[in-house]
Amino acid sequence: MLETNSQKRKRGLSLAFVALLVSLSAPLVLGAAIFGSKVEYLDYDTSFTLLTLNWAPKLATISLVFALIALLVSLFMAPKRTGPFALAAVIISGSVLGGFYVYERKLKSAPPIYDVATDWQRPLTFSEKLIKDRGPDAHPIEDNPRVAKGSSFEWDLKPVADVNAATCSGAQPVRNANITADKVAASLMHEGYMIFGRSPWRIEAVYRDPIYGFKSDIVVRIDPDKTDVRSVSRHELSDLGGNCTRVMRVVEILKAM
């Protein structure tokens, strides 16, 4: 009898330990996706669409089911020895799925856009050099972009200008005679942007997401009467409000010059 109980405890420990190892699969896939994207080895579709949004949540779901079974078994066999491993597996898998739940909530609450500007009457443009750097797979730079068809019941096919007005009220032109190209360039570099091109009346810069390294491009146009800003993601279908945040931050900086 003692020998049988010992064997059961060993099996329970093995199951819990395997569950812990399996629970690490989703975080490892996420880590590979983030690292591969950051060093520009993996493209957006592979790192984010495939690995992050497809493989990782599926692995986390399978891991959580396995971890719950292991936890249940450990409660009957050797809770003190096997329980911590099984519980850790549940926490790891649950945390990954929780992160995806938060992401889905943000995705539903944010407008499905990737373009924010302070002036749509006279749209800001980018240089041919920067357009080329964006690459053929990046979102096109349009004078009057619209929300993609089928992406949102609320915003479907509406002009991005209308979406900006409703959801990013802080994206407004700045009237400040102290603004100069040198000041703008210095401020953007201080904020972590890479200056891509400049002239006395326009500054172009590139922003890289600190996690995946996804790029967005920003242009600041300096006119005699006002200064405008536009920020456009390269690949994200929904920026989760990121471009609005960046434009409003630059607007704040321009006002303070």
C-alpha cells in the first residue's frame, strides 16, 4: 500500500511538472514573437497576427485546461509536493489569457483606425523617401482615408477625419510663433523619435513601439499661421489610440515652445 501511494505521488508530481512546462509554451511563443519583431527578423503578419494573436492564445488555453487537471489531481495525491507546480501552471496560463482578454477589450473600445491628424482640410503628406521606407505592405497614405469596411459596426466606412474629431479632440492645430524646425526636431528626439527628414517647414520622424518595435511615422508641418501634426502606423489595423496619444503629446510640446 505504501508503495502504491508513493507511485501515485510520483505520477502526480510528474503531471504537475509537465503542466508547468506546458504552461511556458505560450510565454515562449510571445517572447519569440516580440524578439523577432524587435530585431526586424519577423514581419508584422508573422510576429503579431500569427504568433501573438493565433498561436499564443490557443497554447495558453490548452495549457490552462491541462494545468487545471493537474491541479485537481494534485489535490488528491500530494497537494504539498505537487500543488505548487500545478498552481504555478494555472497562474501562468491564466495570466496570458487575461492579457489577451484585456487586449480584446481595448480593441473593441478603440476606433479601428491607424491614422490621426490635426488638419484634414489640407492633409499633411509624407516625402517620397519616407513612403518608400514604409514599404509596399504598409498602409497607404491617403488624403481622405476611411475606416476599413467590416472592421466596426459603429465606424464602418466613415471618414477618419470624422473619427478623429469624435475620439481625439486634442488633435488640433497649434498657433505658436516660437515653433521652429530645430526646436521640433530636438523635442522629437528627446521623446525617442528617430528624425527621418527635415526642412525649415517640415519634420518627418519615425516612432518605434517599445515592445514589438512596430513603426509609426509622424510629420510636423510648420506654416506661418499654424503648425499641424499627423501620425500614421505602418501595419497595425487598429492602433488602440496610440497615434492619438502621440499627436496630442506633440501638440502639447508645440504649445509649450
